Amino acid sequence: MKRAAAKHLIERYYHQLTEGCGNESCSNSWCASSVGFNRMDNNAAAVKALELYKVNAKLCDTHPSKKVTASAHLESSAHSNSACSNSQLNHKVSHSVRDNFKDVNYLTEEKVYEILDICGEQEDYSPLIRVIGRVFSSAEGLVQSFRRSKPHTKEELKSLQGKDEDKDEDEKEAAACSATAMEEDSPASSSSARLGEGSSGESEVQRLSPDELSVDIDAVRRVYERLLSNEKIEAAFLNALVYLSPNVECDLTYHNVYSRDQNYLNLFVIVMENSNLHSPEYLEIALPQFCKAMSKLPLPAQAKLAGLWSHYSAEQIRRMVETFQQLITYKVISNEFNSRNLVNDDDAVVASTKCLKIVYYANVLGGDLDMEHNEDEDEEPIPESSELTLQELLGEERRNKKGPRVDPLETELGIRTNDCRKPLISFEEFVNEPLNEVLEMDKDYTFFKVETENKFSFMTCPFILNAVTKNLGLYYDNRIRMYSERRITVLYSLVQGQQLNPYLRLKVRRDHIIDDALVRLEMIAMENPADLKKQLYVEFEGEQGVDEGGVSKEFFQLVVEEIFNPDIGMFRYDEHTKMFWFNPSSYENEGQYTLIGIVLGLAIYNNCILDVHFPMVVYRKLMGKKGTFRDLAVANPVLHQSLKELMEYEGSVEEDMMITFQISHTDLFGNPLMHDLRENGDKIPVTNENRKEFVAQYAEYMLNKSVEKQFKAFRRGFHMVTNESPLKYLFRPEEIELLICGSRNLDFLALEETTEYDGGYNKDSRIIKEFWETLHSFGEEQKRFFLQFTTGTDRAPVGGLGKLKMIIAKNGPDTDRLPTSHTCFNVLLLPEYSCREKLKERLLKAITYATKGLAMLLSGPPIPPAPPGSITQ
């Protein structure tokens, strides 16, 4: 009761400051009716009202003239045929409009248009501005506004009638006084206790179940569209949001309002429909404060809001994304963030990123979801490290023993990003490049691992990061794991008194590289899989050299080249797609497939790009999703087209095509193989009715069942290295492919900018200028040949060719020899040819022969060693 009385007094002070008591000779300096009173806006009046309440300042009584005016208006409204003169009536209407609108505490579309029409007739929009300011600055009022309505049932009408009988006499009188004038909401002091009640539309407000949206979105959009064209009215929305947001933040932080009334989300739905939120006027104060309030929503509320927004169109989702992105970009550009002033400490950027996460999952939910086709988990869990006990003794608990983390909002919604085949808008639209440029990833990774409430990590919102930034975070994670394993090994040696290797050391013979690598890696995987997380150190038997990254890269290249050799038969090569697929009839054991899985994992772990060509479905399967008919479009386009034509065939499938649920395919040697998609499939014809099932089972067999044994071994090897990594948390399947294989987009201008020179060359050398002119004149295929020749792969690293460290070293004077390269160090050895024509002819011959495997035959006499300092072995 005390609280209600206090709110009533504050409201009286507020109305006294904004509208006055009506006495033209009032002497109260804090009354709008007094002479010389300086008018103030709604926000200033609200603050001053609180101050006056605290000091118990003088309150004016309503002047009789004001009461008479109000009652006269009610009488004229009830008896429109009164004998009053037109001038007197207009005068009374003008004053009564201002008086009655002060009791409007929530809005409907009809009410807005009614007030707007009256204000238009009077050519004075200040009453509407005050109403908007009052309603849109009040959480209670906004929650009740723009409700969807429907006719009530008899039971609901009885319930409402019972509630009416329980009202106080004062409320009855107030309702009776304004019933003929305009719709009235319950007073702000008790609106939260009687959500949806009021004299206006009492029998129309729809009471919805907690999982439904009670806001009439279309009505809200129509109102915004009509009002936002008026600059003065738009300013009212802005000012109201400034006043509203801190109160909402307080309600969510301390009063747990959402648990009491889930319709509290209406407030956020209504505000986010404002199409001007991204305008400069909002970016400074209003929108940051609102984002901060929204970021305080509890997890169930965020999930429900994401669910509600998932029904929006792509354009509406894009508008909200642009709103939050605009704020993030504005804050990033207008501040100087660095290692001492972290962007992670900016409340506006952090809050808007958290809000953007809600829209991101709405985008996922509203997209094309595939929740069913999930890969089965490994039957045998990957063994824990044998060092675990020692780690516990040393206080070194293994991080993420339960596997990679999962976003809490994903868990609440029961979906994963990988469940979405096609979102409403592209995932790339959620990436904010200016933020990526100023983010200190080493600090952000630290916050990500520590998981403290005081520091926010953008790695918890990976959708906003580009592949380069996420790759850097993964790099820090991998390096820290390597150092941790090295430190544990040293401590282990001290405790047990035996010398252990702090590296993952592989000693292999070039002519038996697969056998040697397979035996060694299998032993490590069985004895202590944690060793796979040590830094890789490769040594070729009989060769001297220190592995500073180049030898490991060469090892990966040789292993991949050997395993994907068609003569071995582990993978089948499709000449049409230029991609490899698992050979279901391979004679190799599962260990070989486990090895290639380990190699792919080690390549990511050691930041190496591999020259492998898998269809995207392989990476989706690695991330836990089975292949479906849609994946055949890339994996086997010929088969996909045939099945698509079967699905679209308008005639009788059974009579015209005469196919059954038994399919045939060939093994690697061309021998026909038969398989029944259903039991006794050769006796079950495919018809128009069951062809959809036939297509689904055909795709299931080709992409999943036929290669189940091979793929499980492959996946198990991959997870041996990456099971504790944040890989799944950070990256989508297409980004996993980018990590392993590099990018198909080649920008040779960026490569030119970052290339270094050695042995006497520099960027101004004649031969170097001619070299770049020649290279830029090449076609796309020739450029890929050059990249393959120089780096061992025809793709760019994550971030593009600008991230590639290529060196062009001088390899003697003019000669007929071809250029050569050290792919393990991205070094091109280029003789100083006498003219551009000769340079082009020699270079083209070198890259073409190298691609076809003839470089050793045609490269001429042995190449002398590169100048000192150009290559580190």
C-alpha cells in the first residue's frame, strides 16, 4: 500500500509539472500553471517528480475550472446535441483532449488512430506525443499494448465479470467517468497486477497460453509506419526508450519479472519493430541501453523470443541483424580499442552481440531444418589419456573431459547450427568485420577458457567472427594444448624417473611412409591418445634436417598423395566432380581409414593445409549429420539428376521405368554389385506412391550405409585429435573444409603484396616485375597449377593468399633450366631469365609438368642449393 501511495504521489507531481493544476494565478513554482514556469520534456519531468517527492514539495489541488472543463466535456460527449455554441464546444474539446489522454496507459491500433485524428483536427500533436512518451516509457503499459484480440467464450466473460465485481469503488467511478469519452487502461500503479485489464476493450483482450505471442505484430507495424514519418512523434519514441530501458534492466536483473508473466516479452517484440532503431539518433544512448536490458533476459525468455522471431520473413530478420550490426560497428569505429582498451569491456558491443545471438538462432530455427538425419555416436568411446591420474595428482585436471562445450541457448532450443541446411539469411551476414579487426584474440581466448562472468568472450558467439579470427582462436587452443602436454610429459618424467618425448615424433621411410606412419600412429592411439595432441615432429630416415614446419608439411603431402592414389583403392575418384569418395569395396583395413582421419585432424591441429578433395557431405558427416538426397547434388550429380527426374516424372513410374527396390552399382574394378534397399527388394516395384521412399533409401545407402565401416574408422581417427578441441563449437562444415583444404578464392594481387624476396631479388627487380605481369596474365587453371607447384596445394590458406608466406629466391643467372620450388617452405627458385617471353615459357612448362608428375624428368641438371638464409632445413 505504501508503494502504491508513493507512486500515486509521484504521478501527481509529474502531472503538475507537465500539465499544471489549471489555476492561472498559481504561485507554486513547481506547477506548470504558474507564471514564468519553464516547460520541460517528459523525461526531465519524471526525474523532477522523483526529487519533489523525496523533499515532500508542495502539491497543488486541481483548480475548479479544470474540473468543470473535464466534466463539461463528458457531458458534451454523452449529449452531442447539446445547445452549446460552436466556439464554446471547440474550446472545451481542446482542453478536454489534453485532460483525458493522460489516463491512457496502454495503446491499441484503434486508439492510436483515434488520438491521431483528433490531434490532426486540432493541428496539435503534443497530446499524442505525451501519450506515446507515457506508454512507451512504461514497461507495464507497453506489455499491455497492441494485444491480439478475439471474442471471449462464455466462461471467460463470467470470469471477467467476476473480476469487475472485485474492483474498488474508486476504479468503478473512474471507469464510469471515462467510458463514453475514450478507452482507459488501469492505472500504472497497479497495471502489472492486472495485466490486460482496463475499461477499454475489457471484453476483447485475448488471454493466450505462455508459449504463444499475444502481440498483434501487423498492428504494431502499421502504427509504426504511420507515426514514424512525423519527426516530432519519432523523437517521442526515442526519448521513451531512453527512459524505459534502465527500468526494464532493473526488472529483469532484480525482480525476475519474466517468471511471473511471460507476456513481458511483448515489450521487446514491440520495440524491435521500430524500423528507425539503427538510425544515428538511437545509436548513442537509446539502443545501447535497450540492448543491455535485452541481454538480461533469462535463457528460457531468449529461447522463446528466438522462437517467436523465427516466424519472421528473411527481410524482417535482416532488418534486426542490421540494427545490431550497426550499433556494433558504430561503437567499434568511434572508439580506439587495443590490448589495453579491450572491445570485450565495451558494454554496448557485448550487449548487442548477445542480442544478435537471439536473432541468429531465430534465423536458424526459421530456416530449412534437418533434425532427423544424425550420425550415430562412436560405439567405443575414445580412450582417456593414461596420464590422467598423474595430472590429477599434479593439479592438472584435463580440460573439457566431457567433450566440447555446447551453447546454452542451443541446448534450450534443442537444435544445433548444423541442423540448418539453409537459414533464412546467410550466416555471413552475422559476421562483423570491424569487430574482427580490433578483437585481441589472445585475450578473448583466455576469457573463453576461464568462463568468468566478469569477462565476455566473443568466442561464445562464433557467428560474429570470420574464419580467420576463429582459426586464430583454434590456433591458440592447439598451441596451449601442445605446451600443456609437453609440460605434463616433463613432470611425468620427473615423477617416474624415465625420459619421455615431449613431442609427437614420427620417424618414417619415404618409400614406406604409409606403413611406418600407420604403425606408429596406431600404437600411440592405443597406448596414449593424448600424445596426438603434442606438437608434431617428423623425421625422414636417412635424412638430416630440423622440422620447423616444412618437414611436417611435406609429410602430410606425401601421405595424402599416397592414400588418395587410385591404385591403392581406398577412395574412388569422380572425373566429373574432381572429388574423392570412400570406396565401399576397398580391401584396405579400417586402420588405413583411421590413419587418414588422424592425418586430417593433425593437419588442423598443426595448422597445415592438405590437398584433399572431398564433397561437403564428408564434413557434414564429421560434424554429426548424415548424408541425404540433397547432398548427392555435389557428391554424385549424375545420380542426383536421375533421381530428381524420377521424382518429377508425371507418367506411371511402375509401367514406364520398371525399376525395383534392388539397385546395382560397380566396385572399383567394374564388377557389378546388387543391393536390396528393402527386404526382397527385387520383387518390390517403384511406383508413384513409394518413389519418395525409394529416393531417400537410395541416398541413404550410397552416402551412409555402403561406406559405414570406412567412414566410422575415418571419423574415429579425426576425433582422436579433435575430440577436446572447440572445433565443433566454433566452425560450421564449410568452415571445416576451409581449415583442412584452404579457400578456392585466389587473389594473386594480395599474394604479390605479401611475397618476400631473397638471394638478390627485390620487388623492383626486372625479373620480379616481369614475373608478376606474367602470372597475372595466366588463366584460372594456370594460376592453380602455379600454386600447386609452389605450395603443394591449389588453394589459399584461411584468410586468402595474403596470409601465405611465399618467398621468391634467385637461382642463378639466365639458363635453360626450369624454375623449381620447395613446397614445404613455399619457396620458388627462379633463375634470372633474359626476357619475359623466356620466363613465361619456362614457368608454364614447369608448372604444367609438375602437375602431371613429370617435373623430375624435364627439370634439367640438379639444382644447386639456394642462397644462404633462404631456406631453413
